[in-house]
Amino acid sequence: MNYWGPNLARNFARLDGSSLSWCCDLDEAVLDRHRSAYPATGFTTRMDDLLEDPGTDAVVIATSVPTHAALAKRALEAGKHVFVEKPLALRAADAREVAAIAQDRGLICMVDHLLVYHPGLQKVKQIIDDGLLGEVFYLYGNRQNLGIVRADENALWSLGPHDISVMLWLVGERPTEVSASGESYLQNGVEDVVFGRIRFPSGVLGHLHLSWLDPHKMRKMTVIGRDKMVVFDDMETERKVTLYDKGPVPRTETYGEYIQVRSGDIHIPKVPGVEPLKVVCQEFTQAVRTGTPPLADGRAGTVVVEVLEAMTESLRSAGAPIALTSPEDAR
Ligand SMILES: NC(=O)c1ccc[n+]([C@@H]2O[C@H](COP(=O)([O-])OP(=O)(O)OC[C@H]3O[C@@H](n4cnc5c(N)ncnc54)[C@H](O)[C@@H]3O)[C@@H](O)[C@H]2O)c1
């Protein structure tokens, strides 16, 4: 309930079909800041109060990342549905275990990969799936800022889950290989800037630039297709998505050695101005009510952690490519 948790509390408290029965934090001072906003809600430092309450169906976990998997397991083992902040876990094995417990017990496990619920990125996904870009060649994400410098996680783990979850969903394939390189300028051993690469089986290449040491505040995803190109820019208010009718034209004898470039209309589709976190909270509530797994379920959250883990291995091995194998591949 410190920095991000209050955003979740606000959304779940306001949503039709859900009520905020408890707020839990180990720190009483943090809880004290929110008591007056939710007079009908119980405030506690004991997670067991939530788990032992038969009237509580689901637990939302927005604690520090190293605690995610253990707290999610406790909640699931107590029979509660869980919503877990990104990333689902620090290790792929733990993420798999959380997802498996949820599946075995018929409970919902959702990860807050909120950008896959962003109306702008939903539009980008629709543009790709409708074939407007033609064959997708590559995509890249920019997540830069002179922003919060975290000591307990690097730029890859703090910022990367957003772009990785979006790329996996947009491409719709399980990556085969990743690599990453980065540098720690401000704190020893904590990378402030990371460049990541994701290779998909169809040949699509994804690239990430993640940094909290940068003059630009950028929240962008660019997808390049054979026929058109699309840009999602979350820093824009009116122009979240721009579709460029630009691309190379196949070489013709008439123009000798030149490859022509076609530059046509620029289209700005309308994108509804909805808070993505509200959509995320609605999807979780709906999933709990209907039993239908959400888009960002435990399985999707696990693949994101697998990519993060393999990129970390690459970071520690001077950017060497790391094959992404799943436990199924190893059998
Ligand atoms: N989806 C997003 O865009 C987004 C943005 C920011 C943060 N986050 C995520 O939200 C989570 C929290 O981030 P933050 O910046 O709010 O961190 P924070 O350190 O400000 O707050 C974490 C809070 O959790 C409490 N806590 C830790 N262990 C606990 C436990 N076992 N039981 C109860 N409370 C416990 C701490 O006392 C603290 O108040 C992280 O997972 C982070 O990745 C997501």
C-alpha cells in the first residue's frame, strides 16, 4: 500500500462487482495514510486476516518483487484467487509453480501486465491481426526516463516486464532466443540501462531500450511491417497510435539498383481514453466471477519471467545469446 498498491485499492474499491474488504501492509505508518479513504475496509499488518476471512475471494499482491511468488502461493493455498504485480516472480521455476497451483485448484492467477489492456496497444494488436502491416519484420520498445532509480532491481526487471509482455502478446509466439547487455552507472551491480533482444521462431526480432538514466521520457512501441508501420506512443494524449503507410517497394528494372520507398497517408485511429489499470481490475473481477482465464494469466506471466531470467543470464555473460527452452522442451 505504499506507492503502487493505492492505485489498485482505488480501482477495486470503485469497481462494480468488487469491494475492498482489507488493506494489508507490514508497515502501520503506510496503512495509516489510507484508513480515512476506506472507512468500511479492515486494515491489518497480518496477511492471515485476509486469508482466514471466508468473505474475501481474492488477494491482490503489490509488495516488493522478491515476495511476490511466496505471497501468491500462500493466497492460492488458502483458496483465494490472486492478482500479482509484475513480474510474477524472480525465478521462472517459482512463476511456474504459482501458475500450476492456480490451475490445479481452479483458481484465477492474473499478473498486472497492464499494457496488454491499454486501449492503444489493443488497437495496435488489432491492426497487426487484421493484416494491415503485412508481414511483421521487427518491433522495438522504448521505456526511458530520468526517473525512479531502484536499488533492489535493475532497469530490466523494473521496466522490462511491460515491453516484454506486450511483445510476446503482439507477436503471439514463444521466443526462441534472447540476449541483453547493459551498464550500471549509478549503483554497483544494478543496471540503469539495458538493451535487450528477443528472437521469435517466425524470424520476427524484438528490441528493448530500458533506462532510468535518460533525458527523454519515452513510452513507445514501434512495429515495422512489410506494408505499413505502426507506432504506439503513451506520452501522446491525442495521438496514442499512428499508422504510417510507408514501406519499401520491390526493386524494378526501370529503376535500376534503387529500392523505392513508398510514403503514403498517415492515419491516427481513435483510441478510447480509459485508464488501463481500470480495465485490468475489471478483467480480474470478471475472471473471478466467470472462471474464464484472463489474457495476462499465470502462464503468460511465467513466459515473461522466463525471458527476464534468460536476459539476466545474458547480461552476466557479456550479452551472449541464450536459448529459451521450456520445461516441456527438456523432456
Ligand atoms: N504495473 C505497474 O505499472 C507498476 C508500477 C509501479 C510498481 N509496480 C509493482 O508494484 C509492486 C510494489 O511496488 P511499489 O513501488 O509500490 O513498492 P513499495 O516498496 O513502495 O511498496 C511495497 C509495500 O509492500 C509492503 N510489503 C512488503 N512485504 C510485505 C508483506 N509480506 N506483507 C504485506 N506488505 C508487504 C511494504 O511495507 C511496502 O509498503 C512491485 O511489484 C512493482 O513492480 C507496478
